[in-house]
Amino acid sequence: MSALSDTARAVRPAGGIRSSVRDSLVVAKRNLIRMTRIPEMVLFGLIQPVMFVVLFTYVFGGSIKVGGSLSTQDYREFLMGGIFAQTVTFATAGAGAGIADDMHKGLIDRFRSLPMARGAVLTGRTLADLVQTALTLLVLALVALLVGWRSHENFAKILAGFGLLLLLGYAFSWIGALIGLSVRTPEAATSGGLIWLFPLTFISNAFVDSNNLPTFFRHIAEWNPFSTTVQACRELFGNLPPGFRTPDAWPMQHPVLASVLWSVLILVVFRTLAVRKYRSATA
């Protein structure tokens, strides 16, 4: 009887925030170790944004007018906020595919049978994806410096800009988590994670001045949470070109605050939905 009691106490889940944090960190560590054992996952995640930087800088630089300038250097600095934001949001597809793969292999069912916090599996996965996103941003920033991108603000503002990018990426990873739990295969999760990102990132101010868009698309771009973070980064990095006219929409006039509000709202809503889906999802 004593042995049975000891076993019951051992498997009884500890409650509270401390237990949830511990469980989440254990799962995050598991996913980070898995990433190191499959280095091509990290490598392919780095190649795509680097290609975007090189292609947009040398193919479109000098042919797209931003503000009142056709300068290649002005466009290069204008562009990088959009490339940074696109990189962190496209990580959504990887997060969804990873969770869908765990579902497909039955790992999610095994995790659910363990005495651990309900949201720890998803939180651990998204934290691991956040670490990978931070690594990708670091490499991308180094590549951007090599092709001529420069920030004209102080170090604190630069850190704040990258902080907003990571917050947006983390919030979007919960959208990926929900998609991964809602589909049957990793391939479907990858497709589902990308199909809505293309209109989100291209109907925005990432690659062109939103003032030049048709009226309907301009309004969408100005209230797009993706555009808001891009605009905030350009202000914090000092990358707004000469003659650039900031749109009158509230998110564009207050991009840093709007970016935080959008990211927190997305995070709260989709984390709630993803954890609820996790409780009932089956492989």
C-alpha cells in the first residue's frame, strides 16, 4: 500500500504556475534538442529569408519608389523592416508542421497521458520555435549589414525593434499551433500555414509604400498587424526614407503601441483556441 501511495504521489501533477513553467521548459528543451539533430530544418529556415534580402535588394532596388526617393540605399533600408517581419511570420508554417507531425506520430496523445500542465506541450513547442526565430533574425541581420542595411537609432531602439518582431513571431506561432492541431498531416499544416500568409504579407507596407496602393488595399494594409510591426521597426531602426509620408490611419501614426496591442491580442486569442483544441484533438 505504501508503494502504491508513493507511486500515486509521483504521478500526481503539481499545480500552479511554477509547475506549468517547468513543464513548458522541459518540452522546449526536447524540441531544441530535436532541432540540433536535424540541422537541415534550421538551415532551410535561414536560406529563404537570405534569398529574399538578396533578390529584393539587387533586383528591385532602384526601381521601386518609396517616399520621394528611387535610391537603392533608401529602398534597402526601407525593405529590411518588411523582410524581418516576413521572416518571423513565415515561421508559423514550421510551428504548425511540427505539431502536426507530433500528432501524426501519436506523441501528442502520449504527452496528454502524462501528469503535466495542459498547455505545456504547446507552450514548449512555441518557445522552441521562438529560439529558432531569434537565431534566424540574428543571421538575417548580419546578412542585411553585409548588403548595406544600416540602423540610424540608438541600441535601445534597435533592441526594441527586434523585440517587437519576436513578439509578433511568437503570437503567430500560436496560429500555427492551432492549424497543426486542426489538420491530419504535416504537409497539410505547411500548406495551411502558408496560404494565408502570402496575402497578409503582400497586402502590406513590407515591400512598397502603402500610400501607392489602390484605396481598398491601402486601408487593409494600414490596419494589417503585419504592416504595423513593419512600420514600428522602420521608426525604431530609423529606416524611413526622405520624403516619406506616414499614412493617417491610427496604427501607422502609433505603430509601436499598435504593434504591441495587435501581437498581445493575437497571442491571447489563439493560445486560448489552441489549448482548447489540444484537449480534444486526436491523431
